[in-house]
Amino acid sequence: MSITLRQLEIFIAVAETAQVTKASKKLFVTQSAVSMALAELENQLGGSLFDRHGRSLLLNERGRYLLPLSKEILCQVGNVENIMSEKNDTLSGRINVVASTTIGDYILPYLIGAFKRMHPQVHINMLVHHTRYAESLVLDGKVEVGFVEGQVNNPDTVKRLWFEDELVVVAGPTDPLAHKSLFDVNSDFTNTRWIMREEGSGTVAIFREKMKKYLDRINVILEMGHPEAIKKAVESGVGLACLSSLTVCREVEHGWLKTLQFDGVDMRRKLHVISRKNLQMNDSLAEFLNFCDIMSTCSKSRACLSSPWKLQSLLAKQSVQKK
């Protein structure tokens, strides 16, 4: 058996587009080349990876098992290539950052990991706190910059837009609303129970602001301090929650949770990078912030970036475009 990286790349493209035609356009190869590579891979693995439904190719059980393994393989190969091809790095020093919970748990770790592979002599220390406390750490000079999802109001705080996120309703797979794709704020609050983030969280502040006309109809039965705890409670059937789409993409992909967009209410929010006035920025920090700006150039579907493989793919595309 001699499976090639190109076969895995084609398999992933077909899995994500569900069509040979779309996969061929995505990879800039002919349809026949995609079909041939896919057929060879299935032959080498001793069985089909997709169920055929008309022109669509949907992953079967074997394909769903192979998909995350294929992504991990390509990610690791990309890491090796990056490390082995690095030039002598002149950047060094220490960067102290703070991030609010969603960003710190689901976005920055992948960005920091990728940045460290490029600049191994730069040490990055990251703290994770809710937005209000993160801003206080920036203003006190305990960290240089913060990445936050909530509102910051101190006149000594300098902020700039990073990128946009969206809050969604999260439901368990057996919840009565799980079959829906939209949450009707005029009717669906009836007979629902809610699990909320703690006070001070950027997520809960935005939810309360957007839902201020409906607060008297929202039955909050639990408050929890971390998205992971909330997700587990929702999965077990305790109630609904409002979380960033960035936090639940893996659970949705596996069918453990369902997400619903708010119907008639714009739940998009702006994520910001904050610092204190007159911050003297060294070369390492400036390079790191410039690197993080890749988030503002990616596609509209931000949830894809909570996967290190997909971030690696985005970085590779950016590298090709610059050449």
C-alpha cells in the first residue's frame, strides 16, 4: 500500500465540497484526475469512502473515520516543512498577552503555535480571563495587548478591529428545537431553559444587550464560567445556551450539538485587539500582531479556523499568494 499525500488532499477536498467538480476547481486539477485519485485511494484501502447520491458524494462511516486522520497527517507534514525550511530567525524576546475566554481557548493557541514554528526564539505568555479583567491587565501594564470579544470603555484603552464573530443558539441533539436551523426570538423562548456565561463575560454582555426586549422571557437556570462546561451541560439536555460559533464547530461536526442562528436579530460581534495608550511596541510584538491579522483575511466561515489543520491550510495559501 502506498497512499500519497496528494490522494489525501484530494479526498479532503471531495469530503468538504461533496462533489468531484467542485473539488477539482478548488485544487485546480481536472475532474478525471480527482476521480482517478479517489478511486485509487478507495482501492488501496479496500472499500468505498463515500455514498453516492446523484452528483453528490457523502462520507460513509469509513470516510468519516479517515477524514480527521488525513487532516492530521497533512498538518504534521506541513509543520515539518515549515520547521525544516526556516531561515535563521532574528526575532527574540518575550510577549505577554491576555485573551478573553473564547479567543484564548479556541483561536489564539493555534495562532501562537504557528507563530512559534516560524519564530522559535520568541516566548509568548498568554493569560485567559473575561473581557473586563483582561482590559484591567492591559491598563495596569501587566500584559502588552489583549484580544477581547466584549465591550471596552476606558478612555485609556486603544482598540482596533480584529475580525467578526457570530453568536448562535446551541442545543443538544435531542432538544425539541434541534431540528430547526433558525431560532425565532418571538416564539422559541417559550418553555426553554438557558445556561449562561458568568457576569463579566463578553458573550453574556452581548447576549443581554441584543435580547434586552426578551429578558423577562428568558429562564436562566444555570450560570457557568467556561464554554466547555456549558457545552457539556447542553449536550446532556439541561437546556440551551448562546455561544460563539467558534466554540462548537467540532461538536457540531460530530453531531453532539446543534446550532441555530437567531432569526431577525444580528448576533455578529466585533473582536478587538486592545492596548494601553503610548505602548512602545517591540519588533516581536509588532510581528506577532501582524501575523494574527491573517484572521481578518480568511473566509466568512470563521468556525473553520478552530482547527489547526485548516489554519495551516490558510497560512499555506497566504504564503503562495505572496510569492
